[in-house]
Amino acid sequence: MTITTLPANRSAALARYIGARARALPAWGWWGAAAIALGWVTAWMPTHPLSAFSFVLLWFGLIFVLDSLVFLRRGDSILHARPWKFAQLFVFSIPFWWLFEALNARVQNWHYLLDHPYGLSWNPLSYNLMATLCFSTVLPAVMEMTALLTTCAPFRPRLAHDAAEPPVARGILLAEFVGGIVTLAAPLAWPQYFFGLIWVGPLLILDALNAALRRRSAIGHLVGHDVRFVAALAVATLICGGFWEMWNYWSLPKWVYTLPYVGFAKIFEMPLLGYLGYLPFGVELFALYQFLLWLTRQRDDALPF
């Protein structure tokens, strides 16, 4: 067997480069890394007193690490440039995931396993407050992951962040909106057969509305032949999904899935085909963010992609 090693001067240069980049990591990146380390240990030790808070530690930690890496790659980041916009991502995330909890009450695709201290000793108000805090991490995690992914050439959008999207024909917008209504109604009417469409219906409705309101939209990017934009959101969410499912697997509290017909070939708790739901979910999050910005009369989304 042949083992290839770097020449001494090249390995030393690589070590200096890695060391310099590590020293350049902003302080909040190190804070995030520490939170991940603590959250990871406690998540997989269900008897640990902090295990009920491990999800918050893990995901707040990951969000801060991602933002610091974006800062290294771009020279700026959402947290560094617009702290209040960074905080707003957490606030906007809350109603969206509660919406999916409401949809899940109908389709019953996931439910939570709670340990004794978290599930029984806490009153309903405490539980809902903790759940809300956990739900607040979804939007910022996906947007920060997308911001990092779009620093790589294959995922860099063709349309600049501040470039106007081409107008979308009314017929296309109407078809997208009606398609959204149909794909949202189908799982509510027949959840056993169309449960997967809860990840598509709100996306089509919100995206069509955003394009009609001249907000940034997936359909606008696609009409402008910018597939990379949509691909970046989808792949970034799939990566986040990998972290969600991995950290969840040995944790308590945790969630488990009951998916009709596709509950086989699991990777962690999620069936393999279930990961397909992450692909539209990231685009859906972006659409929700744009719509909430419109509702609150904010033009700038502060996203770097």
C-alpha cells in the first residue's frame, strides 16, 4: 500500500492556513461551537439535567457557527451587518412551524416522545414556550446554511441579490396559486394518501403571491433561468435535515414518524423517501419569509443570496 504525504513545506503552509482561518473565526462562531458541544453531549444523555434544553443549544449553536463561516467566506454576515434582521429570522420562524404543527394534527406524520421531566413535570405553558423557542430556529438555520452554500460556485445564483426578477405571466401565477390550493386541500381531505403534499401546498400559494406582489420568489428565479437559487435552498435544507435527524435519533425528548406506505429504509428516524420533503421545505421557508416581510412592509430581506 502506498501512502502519499504532503511535502513538509506544503503541509506546513496548509497548517498555517488552517490556523489563520481558525483564529479569524468571529467570537460568536466559537460560542456556537461550545453550545453545539454541550448540546450534543446532553442530547444523547437523556438522564442529563440539560437534556430538555439540548435542541436549543444545538440549533442556536449551529446557527451562530454558520453565520461565522458566512462571515469568513463573504467578509460579512446577517448577524454582523444587521443584528435586528438576524433576530427577526427567529421571530418569523415561530408562526410557520406552528402552522405545520396544525397541519400535522390532521396528517399525523410525526409525534413527540417526551421524557418525564420535560413532558410531565412542566405545565402546558412551559411546554409551549419551550416548543416555541425550538421552532424559532428553523428559518434562521436554513437561511444561514443557504447563505454559506451559495458562496460555492455551483450554487451561486445567476441573478444578483439586488437584481430585479423578470415578470411572471399572470397565467403562470394563477396556475401556481390554484395548484397550491389543490395540493393543500388534498392532504387535509385525504391525509392517508396525500400527506406529503403539506410540504408543497403552502409553498405554491405563498410563492405565487410573492411574485404577484413583486417580492422575491422561486418562480421569478426559474423564469429568469436561475435554477441554482432554488437548488441552493433545497440542498441547504436537506443538509439541515441531516443534522435534525442525526441529533434527534439518540435524544430524548425526540420525534418519531408514522408515514403510510413509505416507512421503510430509515436513516435515523426518517424513512429514506421522507427526506424528499426537505427539498421543497427550504423554498417554502424563503417564500414565507418574503411574505411576512411584505406584511410588515419591509423591502430589504438582509439575505446575502
